[in-house]
Amino acid sequence: MRERHPLLEEPLQRRAAGRGPEPAGERARGHERPAGEDGHAQVPIEVAGALPVLTWEPMFIDSAKTEQLAEKIGKQLKGGETIELVSDLGGGKTTFVRGLARGAGSTDKVASPTFTISKVYDTPNFQIHHFDFYRLPEPGIVADELAELVNDPKIVIVVEWADSVQEVLPSERLLLRIKQTPEGHRELTFSAPESLNYLREAVK
């Protein structure tokens, strides 16, 4: 595992309440689709760019099962995918990436890149580049680097706090929203275009 981009000396300019605007897919909802054979009821159709996006029914699981689920998704990764993680601080994003990297075959130690902006994890078939823009509201050259990595078949991108790089992210990406419930569980909601249905197989 390699750390990238030591933290730039910039003031923390995040909003006090929440993460700011939702991604484009969240702002443009369409109609709902009836339940399929897999039991995922009323799957809304969203629009991210020009691609129709399926939102899978939320699931409620604990931290350990979050990591196990991410490991299953990691085993399905081919390289070239982009995954956007949306949650509050301490919401379980690092837990998810830990399972994702292990499922993809990485033995690197996974840690939050909040203070280093990005980390890289090696797997047998590709690298996982994990970006965190929480402390970098003006991404600058890091956004340029991110743009160069998008759709590289030898790289999987995972990005947190991506408000400032929405224009860089591909519309064809997996979006995961994680919310903490009052009962202490995590509510996970996945959205992705049909081209990423092979990742959905891990969630069934």
C-alpha cells in the first residue's frame, strides 16, 4: 500500500451540516420499476449523464457484514470501474474499502486516506486508487490525476467526498450511499448502470 499526495495546507472548508449537494444521479430521479425475480422491490430508475441507473433496494447490515459484502463485490471487479462512496464521517467507508481490497486479492493494510488524499492498494490484476477529498475542497492537480485514471483497465477508483470532482467522475460508476440507523446498523443503497450488473450479483 502506498500513500499519495501529502495533505496540502488548506483550511477545512467543508459545510458544518452534511456533505453538500448530492451527486447528479440523486438529483434526477425517474419512474420506478416493478420488483424483479431477485426480490429487489421497486427499483427506481435514475439518470446519471445519459445512462439509465438502477438503484437496488436498501439493505440494513452491521459493520462486519458491510465488510463481507464489500469483499464479495471486490471479487467481481475486473479493472476500470469507479466506485463513489457517500456517507457521513465514520459512516463505514473505510470498512467497505477494506473488504473490497481483500476481495480483489490485496494483502495491503487499508486505512483512511483523509490526511494523505489518496492511497494505492495492489492486487494481482489491478491497482485500487482510493481518494478522499474531504480536506481538499479545491482538488486542483489531484483532480487532473483522477481524470487520467478514469476507465484505465488496470485501475479501480474508489472516491469519497466527491462533490468537488463530480465533473471528473464517469457517469458509468457504482454509487454507494451508507447511512447509520438509530439501531446502530448501516443502511446501504447501491446505484449503478446496467453495464455494472455483474457487481450486483455479489449483492444478491
